[in-house]
Amino acid sequence: MKRLFDMAAAQATGRPDGVMLASKKNGEWVPLTCKEVNRHAADLAAGLLQLGLHQGELVPEKQDKIALVSQNRPEWLICDLAVQQTGAILTPIYPTISPVEFAVILNEAEVRILFLASKELYDRFQPAFKDIPTLKYIYTFDDVPGVENWSALKGNAAGEALRKTMTERVSEDTIATIIYTSGTTGVPKGVMLSHKNIVSNVLSSMPAFSFARKDDRCLSFLPLNHIFEKMVTYIYVQAGIGIYYAESMDTIGDNLREVKPMVFTSVPRLLEKVYERIISKGLELKGIKRALFFWAVNLGKQYDNISQGSFFYRLQLKLANKLIFNKWREALGGRVVAIVSGSAALQERLIRIFSAANITIMEGYGLTETSPVISVNRLESEDRRIGTVGPLIDGVEVKLAEDGEIICRGPNIMVGYYKKPEQTAEVLTPDGWFHTGDIGVWVEKRFLKITDRKKEVFKTSGGKYVAPQAIENKMRESPYIEQMMVVGPGRKFVSALIVPNYGQVRSRLSAQGIQPPASNEDLVALDATVQLIQEQLDKYNPLFGHVEQVKKFLLLPAEWTIDNGILTPKLSIRRKVIEQRFEKEIDSLYGGSSTIE
């Protein structure tokens, strides 16, 4: 098993009538069998080759680039499998990026063929087409007037002969994809990943999915153009798990109840939203029901899979699972064994509560450049430690530099950044060690713990180092703090920009007999709101050293989102964007203040 499309081919042979992919159409889930997916991919590959794709040496500079812009749906994976078989390179693009950034990426990659999912996406990016001289062919998955449908790309016997020839030439070292990073700290870079990079990561991550049952189901909703969901997709394919694609981010709750998956992947921001909705429901309860609900939540906060507590605690937790947490599991379909979380740090509190509810959170760690998994917590309790990102997967080496930076090596490390040899050399040593830019420590000698991003650690004007992520993650455990960014490089003290949880704040004010304003602008300006947030900081500040404590803060009236450019497509905050956009607000926190150290 050396190439990604080999996995799909093996399933087509081993379980031809098993479900590989499914999507909802006209209110019904429509499955595609392994045999059907494999055939569709082969037909598409043959059709693509008849367009005259380059069939010479399979090196990045000469391989044709094919871009794909689509939400999660069966066509995405079929397209990926087809492009691999042509010897071309798939360049997936986030549907949410701007047309300007879209043109920049497609021009750097010299994209020749473009697949778009829908009329909405075609209309969104059409103005940029004229600025991409290499772009020759455009196809859509949905029927769009005036645009060629992808179904037209179905090869004949000559195309099939070409496909068979090319698949024999594709090796494990052939570049399978170029994934552009979402650019939290600068201009996106194209990460070149070979079949070997991703296949090795799939096979080494498979033991963490020891609970997977062939012909079971998962739900997929994280963007497939991010390496996390793409790699896990191939784990599902290899394990024989049917992949059901959520209709949209808004229908995840309904789709979970319909599909009843055994596993799904998520990012912390989405799990935080799920938890907030659950707590909101709890706040609506009255009397004994409300008391029981928060009794169960408080038990969950104390959960530890290693130190399982007293007999009385375990007895209470068993009762809480029967009375309260069973409803949480039902809301997720009732059959979830594990949720795999990645891309950012998840609050320990949430891991404890969900795990107490028999919904195991498997938090892991990795980057696009590492294909992506470096370490992951397992389902088995002895290989899971809350607060860490788990033990290393097989085949990956990790060492910590003098400053604590995580440096790793293995078959999963990228080939390099496309057309950026200087930037590749900055992070990748000649002997294969990749500098992640993350700071970490070992727990119990084998569990990796991430403490911060190297580039995000800053010095105050007094020369004291501050690691902002740890502060932000802890303070966001408050139900009244939705989003937060710690600021203070070169300043006298640490401050923060805070987006409150407007709903929770309004509920708290109402409970205090205060009529909350209708607008968020008026809400964040209210003295009672400011006092409430100050109380939260007073609660968490003592957990940090004096220099790390948040001395001042500013409340913002609008949530940070992908649409307003502050969150990346994988829901990480763009710190540089926030610093630039709120420069005046940040300056106001330090205007005329005395030195506080």
C-alpha cells in the first residue's frame, strides 16, 4: 500500500458493495459503493488525460496542477483519486478565501484545470479567472449554465489505456498534493506532500483507530482541503468505514442524529460551540432538573481517566451518565465512540466533561507539513493523558531544542514548500529534521504537551517572556468569554482583546435584574458587563505569574469569524490581522498608563 489510490482500489476489490461515500440528496442519504467510487475515479482520470496532461517526468515543476474548490461531498474524494492517477497534482482551495488570494495561489501553482462545486462558487471566483493565464479548463460538479459539467470528462478506451500507463508510473515519491497553509502568520505557502508522506501517516495512525469497525459510519464536515480531514478520510477508506458528508455546518446536529456515526473529527472551536449550546439548554431548565444538570457538569469537570476518584465519585458519575449524559450522547447520534480533535488546543475542561460523558476526546497534534499527525491520544486509557497531545505515532521521531521547540523527523515530513527553497531551508534541515515552531514539554517521558507557538511568545518592555496561548485557553473556560487574544509585545504589561459570549452575558445580567441592551455595542459598553468580565479575569489571573496576568482589557461588539477575515478556514485566529485591525484599540489600553510589572 504505497499510493493513496491503492487504498480505494483495495476496498473496491475487498468489499465492492460496501459503502465508501454518502451524501444527502432530496432529503435522502444516497450511498456510493467502493466499486462505484473506484470506477468514477478511473473514468475521470481517463477523461483528464485526454485533455493532454503532461505525461513526462513526474517532478513538481513539470506535473500539471489541478485546483479544486468545493465543500465536502463525494465528488471531492473522487476528484482527488482521479487526479492522483493522472500524475498531476491536486491543489485544493478553501471555498472561503478571497478572489484575490485565489488568483495568487492559482498563479503560483500555474493551475491548468479547475473544478468548482457550484454556481455560487463559480460566481464568487469568476472575476479572478481572467488574471490566471495558465487556466485552460473549468468544470463544475453541479449543473451551471454556460459551464462544462464534470460528467463530460469521461475517457474512452484510449484514455483508459493512458490511465493504466500513468498509474504504473506514479510512485510513493510522486507529489500527490500541494496544500496551501491558511496563513496565520504570513503569506500562505504551498506544502508539497508525496504519496509516501500521507500514506505513511495513515498507516502509522491506524493503531489509534483500533476501535474502528468495518462497514460502520463516520460523519465528515471539516474542510477536506485541510490535511487533517483529508488524511483521516484515507484512514476511513483503509478501515472500511463509510464516510457520510454533512450537508452543511448548520446541519451537523441533525446529520449526527441521522447517520449515528461511531467517530468524527472536529476542531476545538466547534466542540466549544457544541458545549455552549448544551450549557444554554441546561440554563433553560428549572428546579430539580437544572440542579441535576449542573451537578453532572461539575462531576465532569473533576474527571480524570487515570485518577478515577473515590468509589462515591464513580457511583455519582455512573448515575450522572444514566440521568444526564445519556442525552448528550443521543444528541451526537448515540453511537459515538470517539471524537478526534486537532488543529489547535482544546480546553482541558471540555475534554474532562465529554470524557466523563463516555464521549472520548482523542486530542492530537500535527501540522500540514507533517501530513499531519505527530502524536495523538488513544482511546485506551493507558495511552491517553488529558492536557497533552498524546504519545508519538510509529515512525515519527521528536526531540526538543534548547528553547523547547518541537523538532521532528519521519516519512511524513513534507517534501518542501512549492517554489520556496529558501523558506524550506529555514524549517527543514538537510538530514530531515523539521522545525515545527511549537514549544513543548514531555509529560511522563512519553506524552507530548504543547505550551505555545514559538513565534507567538513575546517579551514585555521589562524583558519578561509571555506565552499567550496558555493564558487565552484557560480564560476561555469562562462561560462569559467567547474569544480572546492576549497582547503586550514591547509593552509595560499584558492586556487582552475579548469577545464576550453575548448570550451568556445577557442571561447573567437578566438573572441579576438588569435589562440587557439589544445591541452588542451597547452591551459591551455597559458597566455591569465590564464588571462581569473583570470578575472572570480576577478568577483566572492568580493561576499565572504576575507578569502574565491580564491587567487591562477591551470588549469587542462583533465575533471574530472567517467572513470578516480574522479566523482562518480552520478557525484559528490571525494574530497579525487582529493587531493591525485593532491597532488604535490596543494603543488605547496603554495610553497614559503607569508601568506595571
